Amino acid sequence: MKRFVWFLFFFLLIIAGLYYCYKQNYLPAVVTDVFPLRDNPSVAYTTFDNCPPEGDAVSEKAIDLNKFKNRYTFPQSGDFATDISLDKILEPGNDKDRWSSSKAARIKGYIYEVKSGGIETCNCKEREDADKDTHIELVADPMQTGKTFRMIVEVTPRMRDIMSHKGDDWSTRALRDKFLGRWVEVEGWLMFDDEHEMNAENTNPGRQRNWRATAWEIHPITGIKVIDRPRP
């Protein structure tokens, strides 16, 4: 009986210690749920800050899209499409089936804007900047920055947290300070954002209120670095 009491005491002590470390942010975010994406069983997703991979979306279409947005794995060499560049992504024409959301891309461009994203179902409608995506607007030519010449690439809260544990600050403010007005190489998962298909020049040409060239994104970004301006 005495041995059991000591065992219970040490067990509770360990649990209390782990809880304290978690509350002090000594431990990474807790994984509470892991499951595969319907179209790509090799890719896993995890609940983060009480927001599941599907966010708080209701429709099946939005649920699937949010799972793509909330990927947190890093693409491997075989995942990258080698025929993709920013110029090709920005080429006019209906591009809905031009690329695949199961592939990754590595592209070079000029950062025209960095800002906090909106309140979205993928992030369970969180309002704090740290819990929202960071929207980065890329252009191929800094002398041609009209809205319909821009591609959107995004940093997600999950990837922001992962990078913080690697010692990199991917907050919106830090990204803006470091990369705004710079040539960069960005890599990450490709994703066609159906929610903005009607806001993109390639899939809804001529609409006066279009604010992007394409609904294709790199989302989430898994790597970004400053580079020299590419030669023509």
C-alpha cells in the first residue's frame, strides 16, 4: 500500500510539472487530433490552439479548403513542381486547373505588401493578429504593382508557431520589417483558394473590383529568404 501511495505521489508530481511547463510555454503546442486529408492521406493535420484543421467552417467545400490552408508539414524534394515560376503563375487565362494543390512550389518575386489577414473560418474567426494569417503580396516586377498583377502567399498561425520554436519570428510585424520591398524566394504548398476565385483576374477577367491576378497561392509558406534581384 505504501509503495502505491508513493507511486501515485510521483505520478501526480510529474503531471503537475508538465502542466506548469505548458502554461509557461516551455512545451510546444499540444497535438490533440491527427487525421489525413481526404485527397492526400500522406499529409497530416493537427488541432492548434483549440482550432481544428477545418476551422469552424460548415460547408463541405470550406472544410476541405481549410484543411489545405492549415497544413503544417514541410514539403519534401519530391513534392516540388519544377516547372513553376511567378511569371507562369501570373500568366493570363483561366488557371483553375493549371496547377495541383497536392504539390509545392518555390518561386521568386518582389514583396509589395505584408499585412495581417482577415477574420476567417480557417482560424476559427480569431481576431488577434497572432491567430490570423499573414498576407504577403508578390509581384514579378516592382514597376508593375497593380492589384491584378499580384499573387498572394500566406503565413499561417501553425507555421508561425513552428518557426518560433526554430528561433525565427514570423509575426506579421517581423515579416513586414524584414521583407517588405525586398526580392525573396518563397516556398511552400500550392493551394487554389476557391473563396477568391471571383476576385481574381485570371478566373473572373475584367471585373473592376478584382484585387489579385490569380486565386492560386502558396499557403502555407514553409520558407522565405531575401535574394538578389533575378536577372532578366
